Amino acid sequence: MPLSELSRQTGVPVRALQMYVHMELFRAEPAYDERHVRRIALIKTLLDVGGVPYSVVRDILRRIDASPHSLHDILETVQYALPVRGTASEEGEWTRARERAERFAEARNWRVNAENPAWHTLTQVLVACEWLEQDDLVRLLDTYADALERVGEAEVALQRRQPDPDSAAASTVTCAVLGDVALSALHRLVHEHYSSLAEQEETHPN
């Protein structure tokens, strides 16, 4: 298909597609096919929903294209390229929090690479809890982990059912980026739900 048809099928204006080419998110071709449609959908997901910067999107796509395409390699490619929240510190509280995070994962028998950027984010959360003296949130980590182990198992099963590397990559991005966004949104909705129920019980006790 020509670029104009790719634009029609993806809903991305031709000028935006040309910008994607300029930003090296995908290559200009004499003609395009369904593989390019899936690639544009992947780019739109990362940019528009995940809020991932162009430079990081380019890095993710390059890593996916260069990877041997095993499911685990694709997962690491996506996760390790995503931006990391929080600012590292060399202070004692950061070291204590990192060790606490590692003990937590070890107690749950998680097999996680020490280079996973998520360690950084979890450590920052634990440091912030220490600053705010919020031990109650730390005690909720097992509750979070119980629920997320089920989520993670279901996501990996979904990814393993994909018919080809491009589909597996798209599924991995969906889980890593959209999944995080969806979980955050659901968390807030459910939190308001139970807060409303609690308020109703206080206002109208049986």
C-alpha cells in the first residue's frame, strides 16, 4: 500500500508518518503492508498512551528489531528501555531500601535480573515511605504482589500465544505500557469505590 493508504488504515496523518520516518521510528519504503500497520499502532501506543518520549520509543524499536525475538528477550528489551521514575541516592536510606526490596523479592522466590530498572522505582517508593513514615504502605506490598503475580502469569501466557515476533513485541508493549496505565486507573477507581462504601456504612450504619 502507498503511504496515503497506511495513513488511512492507521488514522495517522501523512505528515505525522513522515515525521516518524524523520525521527527514525520506521523506514520509508516504496510500499507498505500489515507489518507496517502494526508498527504504527505500536508507535502510537508508546507515544500517545504510554507517554514515552520519541528517543525512548526509537530505542525500544531498535532493540526489538535487533533482538533474537525470544519472549523473555523482548520483555527485557521493552522494560529496560522505559523511563525510570525516581532519583537515585548514595545515602544510607537508599541502600537500606534497595536491600529491603531485594529481600522482599527473594522471599517471594522471584527470578529478576539485578539490572531491571523496576528495582530503582521500587527502591524510590520505599525511600519515600521512610521519609513519610508510612510503614502501612510497605505492609501492603505483599497484597499488591499477590494480585500482580496472577496478572503477570496471565500476561506472559497471553504473550506466549502470539503467532510471530512482531505480535509478541506488540503484546509485550501492551502489557508493559498499557497494562501499567490500566492498573493505575483501575487502582484509583477501585480505591474510590471502597472509600465510598466505607463512607456509606459510616453514614447509614445497619
